[in-house]
Amino acid sequence: MKWSFEVSVPNKFLKGAYILVKSIHHPQKAYWAGVERHSINFARTTKINYRGRVYAKLNIADVTGEKNKIGISKGKRSLLPTYIRKFAIRLKKTVAATQGTDGNSQVAIIKPTNHRAMIRLFFALKVWILYDQFLLQE
């Protein structure tokens, strides 16, 4: 079986609207069980130097099953596998105004029409992490 993805793009990309990427079908392997329940949300960047792009937080799948995801924050980028570090990565507060406490979260920046790169990011954060049984060593 091949992989199939759904990329949901809002009609109007206003504040609070997201591009959603999720797996619809995947090969039936034990390490990918439940990957269809994972998704990535891409929000608009708001800072002037990054306008016209979208970002997604780097939340990797938890191979232990204890959590749904593990957020990557400031200072942990070097701990990530190279297939994630190849994306354009910044801190959230660099690309978007934030009122919460997630300004130090690492995010990947992508053009909003580059659905292929969005699916590649899904593979990097969810699929390959589970396949490699990657554990974040702090």
C-alpha cells in the first residue's frame, strides 16, 4: 500500500486559519500504528521578514507512547536527526507574534503552496521518527 495525504487549505487564510496535513492511508507496520491520528498545522507567519510563508511547530512523535508529541524548544535543534535539520528552522517568536509561552518553540518555515515540502515535514516529524525509534537525548 502507498501513502496518501490530505492537505486542507482554507478558502481565506485569515488569523486562526491553518493548513492541515495528515496521512489518510499508510503501510500497515506496527511502528506506524496510529500515525493517521497525527497531523501538522501550518499557520501564517506575521513578522515582516517572513511574510508570505507558513510555519509549523517542530513536534516530533513520541516513540515511547507516553505522549502524543514532543515539542522541540530553543537549544535542542542540534539534538534532532539531520532529516529534520534540513528544513528552514527558526524560533516561533522570530516568525510570528506570540502572546503565549511558546515563543521559544522551534518551527519550520515553508511556502504556503509547497505541499510537497509540507508532506516531507510530516514524514520527518512523524513517520521517520517512529520508523527510526528516535529518542530525544537531552
